[in-house]
Amino acid sequence: MLFRKPDSTETMPSAAETVDHSDRYVVTSILLEILYAGILFLKGADLALTYVYALIPMLLITAVFGTYLYNRDADMKLFGAITKLTASGIALQILADAVYHPQTTFSLLKYGISFVFLFFFLVFYRLLKKLLNHPFMIWMSLAASAAVYIVLAIWGIDPNGYGTHAWVRIAGYTVQLTDLTKIAAVLFYASLFSSRHEHTDSGILKISSLFFFINMAGSIWIKELGSFFVLYFMHLSILLIFMDHNKTKRIYIISIVAASVLAVAMAFVLYKWMLPGYNAGTLNSLQLMIWPYVKKIYTRFSITANINMDPYGAGYQLLQAKKALWMSGLFGNTVHFNALPVAESDMAFVAFVSNFGFLLGFYVFLQFLRIFLSGSELSRSLLKYERQDSIVVYGITVILFLQAMFVILGSCNVIPFAGLPIPFLSRGNTFQSIVFAFSGLLLQLSMHKNPIVEEGGDVHDEPAE
Amino acid sequence: MTNRRNKDSLAKSRIRIAELAAMTVCLLFTGGYGYKYIVSPLISPQARGTQNTITYDAVKDYAYEGDIVDKDGAVIMSSYDQYHTAYAYEPECYSFSYLLGYYTVANGRENTYGLRGSLADWLLFYLDDHNKGATVTLTVDKGLQDYAYTNLLAGQEGSITVIDNKTGAIRCLTSRSTISYNVNDLDSFLSSEVEGAQFRRGTYENDPPGSTFKILTAAAAIEKDEEENLPDDFFTFTDTGSYTPEGSSWTITNWNDAVFGTIDLDTAFRNSVNCYFADLGIRIGQDRLLKTAQAFRIGKDIEIPFLCTLHSKTHLGDEQPVTIAQTAFGQGNTEITPVHLALIAQAVANDGVMLQPYVVSSVNSGNMPLYRAFPHKLGRCISHTVDVRLKELMHHAAENYGLSEDYYGMVYAKSGTAECANDRVHTYIVGFTEDASFCVSMNNGHASADLYGITQELVAYINRIYGR
């Protein structure tokens, strides 16, 4: 019974009623998945064949879960965006192997693992949900974040040579543990603002600041600032939205933003001040310790301002991205341009545009906006019934959207570039699993956005006090 | 509870603000980048130059320029072996040079000329599995083009155009200017300081049409006769060897000051009697002459896709008898290109319907078709009955040029000698066979009679390639 929702045997919808056509998002997802097969076929029959292996389960999952969610009033726009982004990611990753020859290869099995993880996560959240109302979950989440950084500081490895120690090797598999801090962050803020535990404003600021600084210190320790940026904006936006509007909060947020700007300015000053010493080899041990951070911040911002500053060094990746964008056109480059570093991960969006063109590139880009709008709408509607779920939804939405925006806008040199995977598009099993888990949770919660109301009641009524 | 409700209400409004911010960022990004990378290269030559400079620099070490082949697939230009830029062997490197042109980029600027310039997106930037650009198939017959350049132009400044009667496909468009442009050597093209050396004779050269314009004057007169059922003596004229238009002191004479006595249209056309056509033009009237000229698209642009746009003009309009008289026998201020003259012949050959000329037949990357040309009508110039009478006139004229029906089959032609600025004489013969129309044009001639031999050789070659 694919896409069957209206109970047409009982009543026909009157003219005034709106007929639900949201099953079209399932159809458009299926069409896009098939379209990618056609596009890949034009680029090479072997690519199309590899894609077909993924297409069969993809079509099945889209149709079956689409039907399931459609009949349970889930947010089908959100479903459409998630499935379209997943299909885009799979098509890109298959193409990336042939065009860019990255170190790793596309694995359908990893998508299967991510899918299994999604189900475990949904069960985990269902079990954990009640616990989030207890204050100890705040400290558990906080401790979990700290533990991640401690583990990485001791056992962290750098398998790709990026200069960060965000991975650990478990049974032959590399796992990016910093991604787990995103789950911890979502649970932390949900617990902190849980409807059954009112904290004072001062208490919220103190506890959340502690969480914030643990993540900041941990990120600096393992030299992985990218994930921290996502948490940074998540921290600010959740406080801004869900905390009472008062002077203390305002001063706090302004202070954090001002301190950030000051830190960047300081990095520039320090860079200019330390550069002669670094070149002469006369930096002391403390200066040598902070030099990599100062240099990294200086380089990232300077290259955004002037992409030609270091064309064969720090600016190479962005310069190649810029070339790729110029060559992309509406339907992708036609000159086999493949000199794009880390195309399967950090540069996934540019690689996507380069191969599939701006038309599909913008479509995919706007799917992230769709996720944000759907997530925000869901968060707003859940606020009425379950504040905790509302914060979980908003936290997840912010993580997915901001991470996508940071990397996409960074790789297009709109903002300083942060080397992170793009949700759905980039390769990376750990992050992919978390993205799937978050997406699954969003869809599951979207089924409960309109709880059953007592007879005679109105769904827009406030719940009984 | 009220406090809680207020908090939630505030949270909702802030989430909406976040939504607006997200939408703004996304729209600004898609709008800004869409404009920068998609729209601006389409509307701004500077942006397109930047785009193609970046692309050219990125691919120049591994991309091979696509092949350019003739209508039968014979290679005209190809990137052989280790050469990334296409190369043409002799004589194609000369005979096709003005047609093929070049494409270079430097300092963010594109320098383009000819087909290689306008087809760079396919020839250079649409690579197949072997990193070779798309193959461009021309409508041109390589053998005819080489023959026309080597044997017929034979070092003279001018052009030879051959157009298929039924399709408008250009079978030959070879030019030679004051320089020997070798398509493999850009310096041979750019180093000349002679004015106009870089113009492609045939498509850019606007000179008076000379007596070839008498085709149009005759067409206008026949049309007037059809419409107004003129008296029999309308086409009769007593030629005294000179003619002075009313209100003018300028005297028109015939070629070599010949005097023909009382003649009709056929005799006047065959002998290209200037005085007859000057008088006929005045009696036809400016409006009809102008209408006929415009029907043959004089004064209107004609595009040859991927190559250029043909421009032409006529100064009819001041109602002065001297202007009408001059125009009617092909002098005055009418300006037209040799390819346009060939198109006039093509229209007469094709029952009065002019077709759009085209030189690119198709573009393919491997098995993937990227472009295919189809015949396209520009419009009807004259009616069928006018066309039949014109053909009679032109056939008799052709026989006068030595294009005998017995040897060459049905050939129709009209010669022309135009006096241009700087005492230069531009000679033409335009005409058509059963299959193709042509224009033989020499920039520095003496008399159109000098072209009879070349035209006979050309017609013989055209007949051969069409299997006659």
C-alpha cells in the first residue's frame, strides 16, 4: 500500500479541506535517485552499474519508509530533503572514486551500518528520553564530552595527516570520536532546559559555559577546531532562543562574541609579532606551543580575504575549488577537471557542483535549508507539548544545517574554511552514522508533532495545566 | 504557567528569526554564486574571459583540441600525436585559415576569430574519455575548398563561395587577403599592419555589387509587369551608349562605351547594359526597387551560425533619379558581401526562397551529439513566375560567359564589375547550377570577363562533386 493515506472509503474531502499531497516528496526523491543513475550512465557505464547496486536498496527504503512516514503524518518535506541528500551523496561518492581517486573507496556496507546505527539510536533515545529530565544527565553529557577529549588526547590518531587527532582505531576501523560530542551536546542542552527541571538563569549560564569550555579546551587540545565551531554556534543559538531574555544573558552572549572577535584579532597580532622569531628559530617553548594555532587562524582568515596569498600552500585547496566552480556551469564541468583535494569529504559540495553542475548543486544546497526550516518548524510545534524534544530537534537541526553551511560556504571561500565533512554528501562513516541517526530522530519526532487531542479539543489548544 | 507560555512564545519568535536568517544566507549564496558563475559569463565578456582563462589554463596540459572535418569526414584540422592544439596540413592551413581562425586567452581576455573561436566551448572545453575536444563537422567540401583556394584564387585577393541550393549549406568559403594567413601560425595573421588584412573576404567585405545587382532590378521589373500588366514596349529601350538621369549632370555609360541600339530585357541583361538598367530602375520606381532589395535581405543582417553576421545596406530612399539609376545598375551606395550575393543566387535557384547559410553541420563528442544544423528558410524573395523568367535571363547570360549548356549543364549567372574607393575594381560572377550557387569575387580585378575561366573551372568542379 505505497503512499496510501486519505481514508477515502469513509469520507471524501470537502472543497474546503486540503488534500494531503505530501506523498509527492517520496515520488520526487525516487525520481532524483533514478536521475542520478542516468547522469552517471552518461559519465560511464561502470559508474552507473555501481550506482545501481545502491539504487535498488535506496528505492526500496525510500518507498517503504516513505509510505510508512506518510501514513503517520511525518514531515514529508523533511523526508524528501533527507532522501535527496542521501542519494546525492551516494552518487557523488561513487563518482569521486572514479574522478578523484581518494585514499578510501565508496562502501555501500558503511551506509548499511549507518542505517543499523540509526535504529539503535532511535531505541537509545526512547530509553534515554525519560532520563533527560533528571539533573544527573546534564553532568553525564558533560562528562561524556570530557571523556571523548581525554580518550582522544591519549589514544587519538591522525589517519589522514590533517594535523588533528580526532580519530581512534577500534577493531581495525577508524572512528571520529569528536562526532560523538555532538550527540552529547544535544542531550546536554535538552537536559539543561528540560521542562521538569527549571534552572536559574545564572545556573544555566554557568553549567552551559562549563560544557562550552570543556569542548573548547578539548578541541584545542586535539587540534580539531572545526567541530567546535558548530558547537559554538549551537551554544549561542540555544541560549539565545530557549533561555529567558534578560540582561545577564545579553551580556554573556555579547561577551562571548566579543571575545571571539578579539581572539581572532589577537591571533593576527601574535602572528605578526611571532613570525620573525619563528623564521629565526628563536621562539620559546610557550610561543612554540601557541604558534600552530595562531598561524592556523591567521592563514584561514587571510586566505579568505585573498585567495591568491598562498596559491601552492594553504590556499591551494580553495584555489582549486574556485577553478572548479568556474568550470562547473549549469550541468557540470566538461573538461575532466579533477585536481580537487579532499573532494570526497571537505570539498564534497564543490566536487558535487563540479560534476553535476550548479543546477543540481543549488538544489542540493537548498535541501539543507529545507531541513533547517522543517526542523525549526518541528521544534516550534513541539515546544507546546514537549520542551525537551523541542530542544533536541532544534539542536540536531542546528548541527546538521550549520555544519553543512560552514563547510559549503568555507569551501566556496565565502567564510574561513573549516575542514569538516558535509552531512550526507561527505565520506566518513562515523559522521554519516550520526547524521542518519539525527535524521531518523527528526522524522520520528515529526510524527508526534500533532499529538492526539481529546475529543472536542483543538490541536492548537494549550495542554491542560 | 503563564511565564512558561511567554517563554515558549518568545522561543518560537526567535526560532522564526533564525529561519529568516537561514533563508537569507541561503538565498544570498545561491543568488550571488548563481550570478557570478552562471549568469555573468553569459552577459559579460569579461566574466566569460575569466571563466575561459581559468579553464584553458587548467586543461592546456592534458586537453587536445577537437577535430574539424569536412562534410564527408575528411580531416581538415586535428591535434595530432603530442600536439594539444590542432594542426592543419597544407593546403588546408591556408585554404581554411580564415574560416577556422583561432582561439587564445591571455590575461583574462579571450581572443577569438572564426569557427575555432566561436566553437571553443566544444573544441577545447568539451572533452571525451581521451581528453579530446568534440569533433566539428563542417558543411564544406575539403577538395572544393582546396581547389578554389589553390587553383582558382591562385594568390589573388578575393573569395569563392559555394552554397547548396536546397539546404543553404556552405560547400566552400575560401578567402585570401593581402597576407598569406597560415592557421598554424598566428603571427602570420596578427603581424600584418596592412589595413583590412585580417578581414575574411567573402563575409566582411562590403563593396557595391556592380552589375550583379541587375538581377534584382530585373526581378523588380518582371514583378511590376506581372502585377500591372505593362505594355509590351515597357522592356524596350533605345541605347545610345550614355544616359543622364533627370535633374542630374552625371552621365552613365556602358562598359567599354558600347552602344546597343534598341534592345529588350534579355539582351540588356546578357550584355549588362548599364544605361538600360539605369532607365529601367527609374521607370520601376524607388519603392519597388527598394522592396525587391529588401526581399533579398539587403539592409538586413544575415547570420551564419558560429561564423559571423553578414551586413549590407542600400541608400535608396532620397527619391533622386540619379540615386535610383545608380543603384539599379549596381553602383551607388549599395554595399553587400560576396556571400550575400551567393545567397541571392541561391534564392533564385531555390524557386525564390532564400535559405539561411550555415557552415557547421554538427558537433559530436564521441557518440554524443551536441549540435546539429537543419536548413532554415529566411523567406521568399520573389514569386515562382518571376523566378522562372529570371532564370531564363541568367541562363542566357551564363552561356554568354562560356558556360555552355552542352558542356556544363544548366548554369545561370550574372557578372558584375564594381568601381570602389581608391580606384579599386571589384569583379564578381554570381550564379548557380542545378545543385549549388556560387560567387566568385576578386578584389583587385579589371573586368568581370577575367573571371569567366575561373567560373568555368568552378562550375566543372561543382558538377563533379554533385555527380554530374
